[in-house]
Amino acid sequence: MNETIEVSLAGGRSYPILLGDGLLGTPDLLDPFTGTQALIVTNAAVARLYLDGTRRSLVGVDQVDVVEIGDGETFKTLNTYATVLDALVENRHNRTTTIIALGGGVAGDVAGFAAATYHRGVGLVQIPTTLLALVDSSVGGKTAVNHPAGKNLIGAFHQPRAVIADVDVLATLPDREFRAGLAEVIKYGVIADAAFFGWLESHVEDLLDRDPRCLVHAIRRSCEIKAAVVADDEREQGRRAILNFGHTFGHAIEAVTGYQRFLHGEAVALGMNMAMDLSVRLGRSSDRDSQRVRTLIERSGLAGQAPTVDEEALLDAMGMDKKVMDGRLRFIVCDGIGGVSVTGDVPEKTLRQAIAHGR
């Protein structure tokens, strides 16, 4: 069942996504992507489950150090980033070291940002252990930490040397985190593949039951879509912005709730509902498509009310989003399931209606 998906980039920077089951722990699995030193960035819960297997996959590495960071968005900070840098310096890692991100999106983003900046850039390998990280944050080279004013405001583009997508890790993932990851899977169907969205409608219960064949298909197609978009627009100068469908709203929801009430995928699910409502109001999508997205989100166990917050605070947080250009908010709107586009032409009244009614 093991296969390789290639992320094709210019300048010899292409890299593989190794997808399969039972990958982690395979001797020499990581050796082609590392040198003589490696630092594993993980958290305590993931370390108990997968640190030994990761070590077994590093047979040819002379020095392997480990730093454990906190789990959750509240730990995706400059302080945590500094902790990783301190570990690199204290253990005398040089510019040929490789940082290995073992965990979910927080570990991947913090480790990736450290890899982008230590000695002006060192090697990075992503080993995602959540569904959301498997299909989204581990692929594409975005690395960042949060600021109290906004999500992912401090970061850099830094592509990994490889992504190890082992579906076996999902067996230990708590149900809430698994469902949160499905939000990003649904997103790929909305933005790029109507047939995949239809497949999700037919197989969402199988995915919730964690059927291995369905999981592999969903992860493969999600990674294929993201790899194609990243290859076309690595640094988000154009088309890559479509990957942020639902995220302008979702990131603002996370920020105004202090990154504590919602998991990222839960906030994105709420954001997609708002984005679909906005798309309908702008005449870009139909009520039927909006309802299909809302229903699939509900069937995935992601239904829920948006937080009761001051509307002005939410709009203010949206104004700090990275997709603001020349003082104008840009929104990814659905042009019918399977296609989206970017627009900055959104009347404030319409935006407020989408926030109020898209929950």
C-alpha cells in the first residue's frame, strides 16, 4: 500500500511524500534525508507513542537529540521557537543538521520555522501524527508561530526534504482531533475536485470509522491537490491562496478566542460555512452547494456555533490576516463545488451578514 507523491519544485528542491501504513520504525527510512546530526521536535504525548520508532528510522545518524514542546496552539509562540533554538545551540548542532518535526501542526510549524532560520536554513523532515498535519500543514513549506494579534504572523517558507505520511499514526488520534482534520480534507474537495467532494459525501462514515483504504484515498487525494497547487505557486503570489478557503474567518475565530476554545480544523469548518454563505450572497455559488458543504461538515462531527464575540473584534482580527493586501481583505469564495477564486470586492454589509448567518 506504500506509495510516493512528489512535490515538484524548481531548483532541485522537489521532495517526496511517502504515504503508507507501518512506515515509521523502518530502519534507514529517514537516513536518505538526514546527515550526521538530527534534532527531533515533538511533545510528550507523541513521544511516548512514536519517538522510539523515529529513532529506529535514524540508523545512520550519529547524534540524535530530542526537545519536547507543549501541545496546542497556545504553545505555537516565539518562546517555544526559542526553546528549539536553545536545544540546537546547547547540543552544538551545525549547519548540516536536520530538524525532524514529529507531531501535529504545532510541532511541524515551530520545528519548520527553526529549520528555516537556524544557520540561515537547515534540513527539515516532517513526520505528521494528526490527520490535519498529514493532509495540510506538513506539505508546502509554510512555517510560522502565532502572535496575540493574529495566527501565523511570524514565519518563513521552508520546504522539507521529505514528508512521512504513515496512516497507522491515526489509530491513536483522539476523535476530536481526527474530526478536526476532516475539515481540511473537505476543503480540498470544495476548492479543486467536485468528484472528490462527492466521494467524501458517500464515504464520510467510513472515514469516521477510520477505514484504512478510505483513509489512504482521502490523504492521497488531499496531498495530490496540495502538491499541485504548491508546485504552481510556492510562495502564495497567486493561486496558492485558494488553499486558505475558510481560513480568513477561521483564523480570526481562533485569534479572538485566544487559540483555546477551538482546534484549528474546527475553526476552519466554521470559517468554511461563513465563506459559503458569503459566496452565495455574492452570487458566486448556489444555496444548494452551500447546504451540501454545511451538511458534510455536520456529518463529519464538526457542527457547532461560532463563538459569541464582539463582531468588531472579529473584523479587527480579520484585518490582521496575512491575506490582507494594500489594506484590503481578500476572500476565497466558492464558484461552485470544485472551484474557488479570490476576491477583494466584498461590501462590509455583506461581510457582516456572512459572519452573522454563516454560523
